[in-house]
Amino acid sequence: MSYLFARVELHNATRWDYARLHLNMECSGFFREITDREGVRYHLSTGMYVYQGSATDEQAHDMARAAAAAVEPNPEVMVWRTENAVFSGLRKVQPVLPRSQPATTLGSLYGALGGSYQPLLPSYRPASSLYQALLGLNGQP
């Protein structure tokens, strides 16, 4: 199995800048978790992402750069491919919700984080709506 990794660094960034970066990267197919051969998921080190998609190395770099540049004009971005990934010391991903209750709505995601949310319309929303809501797009909270 081939892995495509990205390392992104922002300068003088706030935690909200990094929250925006993580959302931008995820919307581009980059994730901060890796799964081992037994199916156990682990958090990647700070600033590391693994790409899941069909883009070439150059396309993945351009996507990561665009995601980061939307937060900061001159981010440091490195993308590389490897056939094997050996790791240790990474923290296991702990599920926020029981597997029987997937976080499929913005309200359930807020609830999983200990908050409350009253939806404008009682409907399911895709992950992109969460992205838009957190960035304050489309007049959403």
C-alpha cells in the first residue's frame, strides 16, 4: 500500500488558524489519522496529514498548498509518497460517539463536543455544512 503524506506549517498562527487548516485539508482529502494493519487508528504527529484519493504527488501538493494558503499566504508545505509507513508512540484514536450513533448531523457533532445546537431546519447535513458553519459561511452560526 502506498501512502501520500503532507507536512504543513503555518507561521504566527492561532489555534483558530489551525482549526481552519485542518478543515481545509480534510475537505481536500488529507486526514490527521493513520490506520495500522490491524485496523487500529492513530493520530498523526502535529502538522502531518495522510492523503486519501487518486491525485498525483504534484496534484496533492497543489491541493495541500491551496488549503494552507487559504489560511496563511506563505505556508510551508511538503508532500511525499512512501510504500511503507512504520510508526510508534502515536496516540490511539478514541471514538467520540458509540459506533451505533454516527455523527451525521451538525447537531450531533456539537453534542459530541459537549455543546448544544438548535438546527434551523431539522434535516441531516453533510460534513461540508459543518465546514461552512465553522467558517461562518452562508450566514450559518
